[in-house]
Amino acid sequence: MTEPNPDYELAQINIARMLAPLDSPQLAGFVAALDPVNAAAEAADGFRWRLQEEDGNATGFRIFEDDWLIVNMSVWRDPEALSGYIYGPEHRPVLGRRREWFARPAEAMTALWWVPAGVRPTVAEAEHRLRLLRAQGPTAEAFTLRETFPAPVALPRG
């Protein structure tokens, strides 16, 4: 288990290419799951923040100038907290249905990186982190849950 560093939090970006328009019958199950899954994330141990619009979802954000990609971005205490949510009872059933709604990825669609506590990443920064991961593989600047890197060492306070 990673020892939490109170000076840093874990940012994550996860994108997916829709197989049909968001308002289509094919994606109705996904859309219906958004509110309960988001509520479960917000109630999860270690949750800090998630990207959202006024309606509480993030389906209107665009990345890589692609209208078929949707964005999920959040900040967590550490990789263990994020994993606990992803593979927990509220999210796992939705994760298991992802092939009904989204194309099988050909490249990295998820990236993690450390941010100073309280800092909230932008979609542009997340796009940059995905590009780094795709170009270089996991590094301290952009990594995955399979290959994590520790938070930066905290600077002395004084």
C-alpha cells in the first residue's frame, strides 16, 4: 500500500470512444448509470474531486478535438483509493458493460499523475498526460494503475 502524502493527490483521466451518439438507445444504459456511479465516486473513501458540468456530468467536455470521445477526470487520495472505487460494487458492473457502449481502445485511454493537494487538473493538461503516456509509456509524469509511481517528495515547510 502506498503511504498517503498529504501534499499530493492522484489525478486520473479516462476517455472512451462512444459507439453511438450519447442520446441513442444503445447508450441509454450508460447514461442511466451516470448519476449513481458519480454519486458512488463522491461517497468513496479517498475521493477528492471530479470534472463536471452544471448538470453534474462531464459528457460535454471534449478532448483531442474528437466529438466521439467522452471524458472522465477525477482526483483521489492515492492509487489504492482509486482502485477501491473502480473495482468496487457500484462501479464494477458498469465497467463490465463498457464494450456495449465504447470501442475497444487501440492506445492508452487512461493516465494518472500526481498534482499538489487542492490543484484541479484541466482537460488540456489531461490530454498532455495521455500523449506522454502514449509516447513514453509509464513514467512519473504519466502512469497507469498497473505501474504506479510514488508522489513527489514533499518540500520542507518553513
